Amino acid sequence: MRPPTFVRPLTRQEQARLEAGLRSPTAFELRRCQILLASARGERAPAIASSVGCSTQTVHNVLRAFRARGLASLTKRSSRPHSTRPAFVGGAAALRALLHQSPRTFDKPTSLWTLELAAEVSFERGLTATRVSGETVRVTIARLGLKWQRAKRWLTSPDPEYARKKDAATA
């Protein structure tokens, strides 16, 4: 069993800053100050978690952040990922090329694409390394400057009579 984790001994300036943080208007800073002061008093992580209303892991995360960054850990940082990797191996153009074909070409029982169906076929055809969500497909299409709701404007059919049929249906 691991020994309990506590915050390091606080300096006078740190103690004063944490006590001032108890009057902070932001809930993030207030909760972090509560956790750090409770740990400085010698309370263990599970007791702090139950008194503050968070998980034990959150308490450990706060202690680890304070150990690494000091008082700078009291300000909330961006939760945005540092980098994103494209979900589609061949890029968004590969997805667009896939959507210009009928789902029946891929032995699907429908002739209309859905986001989930596009994600499933993309994985089956090796366009994605893992099974992605329909939302990932929608975002990838958005990167092309297109909207899924307006797919009828940019999707075409391999049917040679498609243009005539579309004009007749939309006229």
C-alpha cells in the first residue's frame, strides 16, 4: 500500500495566498485552495474529497499540480488538447471520395449515407485506424468547408441520369 500523499510544507506567502483564495469568486480556485489547505493540515485525500465534494483522484491531481507548478496551479488552464491528429489516414479528401459513392457499393442495405454509416465504412475500408464516431466524420467534413446538412448540394451520384433526376426532383 502506498503512503498517503500530502502537500509539501507551505511558505508564509503560499499560506497567505491560499487563505485569500478561499474568498475567490471562481469555483476552480476556491476548491483548489480548500484542497491544498486541508492537505497542509494533514488530512488524507479521501477525507478531503468527501468534504470538498470531489473524487480522490481530483485531490491527487491538485496535489501533483501544486508540486509541479506551485501557486500557478490555482489558475485554470485550457482543457484543449495540445495537438490533434487527423482521424482519416488519407485525409479528408478520402472521406469525400467515399461519400460520392453509394453505400450499396459497400454492401450496405441503404442508399443514403448517415454519419454513423460513413464512420463504419471508413473503418472497414481502412480510411481510419480505429472506429471513429459520426461526430468525427461531421467535423472532418466541416474541415472541407462543407456541412453535413447540406450534403445534397455537394454529393453526386454515379448514375449518368443523376443531374436530370435531381433537377426534376428539386424543380
